[in-house]
Amino acid sequence: MVQNNFSRFRGANKYILDDELAEIVNVSMALEMPLLLKGEPGTGKTMLAYAIAESLGMPLIILNVKSSMKLVDALYQYDTLTRLNDSRFSDSSREVSNIEEYIKMGKIGQAFVSDVKTVLLIDEIDKADTDFQDDMLDVLDQMEFDIMEVDKTISAKNRPVIIITSNAKKDLSDPFLGRCNFHHIAFPGEETMRKIIGVHFPDLKKEIMDACVKNFYGLRKLEGIEKKPATRELINWIRALKADPDFKLSLLEQGNVPYLGVLYKKSPDMKLVGNAISRSRR
């Protein structure tokens, strides 16, 4: 029987949470509805699931969706190859005639059979086709699925907290959207980003933070960039600057941007940014 043990989420040690996001998380848990998060990479969609698990003391189970994935793969896998090998070689400790010995739970299955309430992160759902999306929500609505090979129904012991992320690369179906709560996480503004940096670098000098934030947001405004640097890249860039014994704040304040390869991962973007920096320094 599914149990509903609702605890409020109030944030985590290294996750900056605004009131609106906290409210939709708690409403979704209270209503036992999946929460669909959209937003560009680096806005903290995936990390929210980690923060909820940390804050509420729940195990986190992550389903990384692939374009070729079938729903059954997320529910369970029947290891026919191992069973065939065991039937050929009699030294196996398993009973070959017992098919259940060869059933392994997928990520959704693991959340269902867990003895404790879990956080289930379904990451990048927009990679899957429409049938996968809609059939998955059928399973999550009913909190059960069938294992056809053994004619057995798996029912959730505890309803998981379900977080679904999308990078909006593909439209989701209306039935899918209608069965989720929704929140769009905007890219952090400068004030919020300063708080995020402060969490990761509590001893960072204000003048260094000011110069890093100014350069970072200036680079994000450049037109023609295919993959803008996100929060992860900014954090790693600051780490690189701190690790450089020859780093000089004055150079950064003058528009010099070292370690562009930490911020940008595509050659055309690197070239475009490098040219823009050169022009600005003339």
C-alpha cells in the first residue's frame, strides 16, 4: 500500500532556493504529482532532486533518459543471456527454472520496491519519444507495473517524490503536461549568482567575485554563441583562477579572460569569444 509521509522541503546546504520554487516542490509532494522542471542547462534542475533528497533524508534514484530507451528498460530487465548461460553450465547457484532470479529492477522499479520513500529523478525526459512519456506517466499514476515474463504485478511500497527535467529540446505531449505540475527555472540573475558563488567559495574576496560575475554575464550576452556557459562552468572557472598562482585581478578587470576552455566547450564559440575580447581591448 502506498504511504504518504509528507515533509516540507526548505532547501539544502549548497542549493539556493527561491520561495516560488520551494512552494511548487511542496505542493507537488502534497498532491503526490510529478514536478516537471524546464530551463536551460545550468539552472539547477537536476541538482534540485539532489537537494530534496539531502534535505528530507531520502535515497535518490536517477533515471537518465536516452533517445533509444524503452519504458520496460526503466521498469525492469529480464537477463535472458545469463539464464541461457546458467542453463548450459550447471555450476550456477541460481535456480534456472525460476525466471524471477533473472529479473533486475530498472530505476523506476527500484523506486517502487524500495522499503523507504525515495526521490526519483527522471532526467531529460524530452529525449524520449511521446509514447515513452505518456506510458511512463500511466505507470507513475497507477504506481504499479506488470512483469510479463512471470505474470506478476509490482506495486509501489512508497510513492516516490518525482522530479522530471526537460531542456525543452522537444515538445512534450499535452496529456503529459496535464498530469504534472510545472515550473520554469530561469537562469540566475547576478544577485542570485553571487549567493551561489558564496556557497561554493565562502572566502572569495568581493573584488574577485565582482570581476568574475561582470565578465561572466558580459560573455553570456555575446550573440551567436551556441552553448552559453552555465553555473557549472562559472564555478569551475573560479576554481581555475584560484588555482593559478600567477592570477592577477587587474588583468581580469581589464577584460582579459583566461581559461576560456573552462567556460566554452565548442571551438566556434571559443573563436567567437576570443575575437570579441580582442576587439574590446583595442
